Amino acid sequence: MKPFSVNIPQQQLDDLKFRLKNTRWPYKITGSGWNYGANLSYMKSLTDYWQHTFDWRKTENEINAYPNFIAEINGYKIHFLHIKGKGKRSVPLIITHGWPGSFLEMMKLIPLLTEDPELSFDLVIPSVPGFGFSGKITEPGCNSAVAADLWHELMKKLGYNRYGAQGGDIGAGVSTWLSLKYPSNVIGLHLNFISGSYKPYLKENEKLSDEVLAFQKFGADWSVREGAYSHMHATKPLTAAYGLNDSPTGLCAWIIEKFNSWSDNNGDIESTFTKDELLANVTLYWLTATIHSSMRIYNENSKKPVAFAENEYAKIPVGFAKFPKELPTPPRSYIEKGFNIQHWTEMPEGGHFAAAEQPHLLAKDIQDFFSTLK
């Protein structure tokens, strides 16, 4: 385990600006907005800002303000932040991001979860294998369940035999597997997303309730409208990666379209995220050349979905924060077939990127949940 600091060679930043300057733009469909994908006029504005105004060095300084490390675990290189809490009681907590986010999403949570004088958290914020500064995955088989094994080993290396887990998107799947595999070590599981592949164990001929059937129809309809990216990631990620890994504007459009569609922004993406926040995340993907390795986890997870076998149940205490603009979320009754829900919060606002969109709401819910646990 070694200390780590970010210092991207200037040559890479210069190359990025050169590529942005030479973007070959698609033609515009009049009045289309975001209906066909990433809005062309917005992408031109954002790319101009990226080329002439955005300062990656500022992002580097923000990352390096916290203790960063690289750990070698089971042959994988894992990047993580480790920030100890200042409270009288401090709970070890590992927080996991998803796609197309990154560990940068969690930066707003750090002061909110580490500085309370009574109950704080020792935060461990890793990058999923194949994302950010963690090592790229070049062999098949690294799914969310494997990441859970890595997280458990990481927490043990840090001296935490008992710890909490939190996650959204892919991070929810990793955290769920962590709770299923290591229930004697995980004191509590807090989620703001349920994996799309989630299926609890159902008895033979067990009938689903009307609300579950309605959710399944809603989810299927959503997938038809919005899920093409997921199907492509799960089947042919490498094909798309040739273009996304070669064109920063293409990569930006692929990611920003999701930040627009999945956030609670009332039709204005910059009411929720600043240009600097959006571009810090996109630039991280670009500079680390991780778009392919990050998409690949969809392929690996499709071979090992979060489908519970008989007697498989997340029996540890589980808290859930339901944000209104989140991707399709099963009804509580269906979630409770697989999770021991002890805490449930209907949030007043927020979407898929909860830590970045509504950090105060999410942090308070995490603290409220873990404050009830011994």
C-alpha cells in the first residue's frame, strides 16, 4: 500500500486540447434538444469551455488535498482515498461509485461525514477496478462480486474488521455482494440504488403483486427508451470504445447525456452540476483511458446478476434512500424480499448521482442510519 498523488503529464493535457480543437461535429436536427441524445449546441458550448477555460490542475489539487493510496490486492491495483473522521465515535465506511461517475462524486460527502464531533466516519472511497486510477482490467471475470472481495481485503488491510458499506449504481451491486459474502464483517448496508439485475428468491409458483408487476412493466418501458447504452456495454463494449477512447468530444457526449437524463435538473443540467464538475469527471475518464474497462463491468455483471438463491438474503441492517429522479426502483415490498430494510427515506429531490446532486441529504441519511446501529 503506497501513498499516491495525481500529476498528469502536461503533454496529455496539451493533446486533449488539440483533439478538442479538431472535433468533427455531426449535423444538427432543428429543435431536437436532447431528444436524439446529447444536445449539439450544449456540447459545443461545453467543449469550448473544456478547451479554453477548464483547469484540470484545480481538480488535481482538490484530489491531492486528501490522502490517496494505491493498494495491490489479489493482483489488482486499487486506488482509494482514506479520510479518518474527527468524531467521538467514528464508523469505518466504504463508499462505492458507479458508471458514468467516479470517486470524484463522493468529494462533497467527505466534510459532511468526517467532521461531526459526535458521530463521524472513517471514509474509504475506492475506484472500482477499471475506473479512474485503479488498474485497467485486461482479463475476463472481474465483476461486482469480485470487487466486493477486493473491498473486504482492503478494509482488512486498513485494520477494519467491522465496517459499513454504501453505494449507488454499480456501487450498490458491489456493496450488496459485500453484505452477502461478509455478513459478520459488514455492520450495515446503505444504498441509494437497487441493481437492475436484482431478483429475490421466489418460491415456486409465487405470484407477484400488482405493484411489482407494474414496476416491471415500467422498467421494461424505460429500458426500451433509455437502456441502449447498457445493452451495448453488456454485449459489445470494445466496438464503441474505439471511438470513445479516441475522441474526447465523443466520450464527453456519451457521459454527459447520462448526467442530463438521470439527474434531477428540471431541464437545465447546470442547475445541478457546474461545467467544472461535469468536465472533471469526463476528463478523469479521458486521461486514464478507462472508458472501455469501465464499460466492461456491465458485460461481466451480466454473467453474474444480483439474483438471490434460496436462503440468500441480505440479513444485516439495510438503509435505503429513494431519490425521486433515480432510475426505475422496485417497490419496497419487492426489495424487502432480499434485503433486511430497517431504514427507508423518501427524498424530496435528487436523482441518480445523489452524492453530487444532494450531498447534504445523502450524508444526513447515512448518518441517521448508522447512528441507530451498535
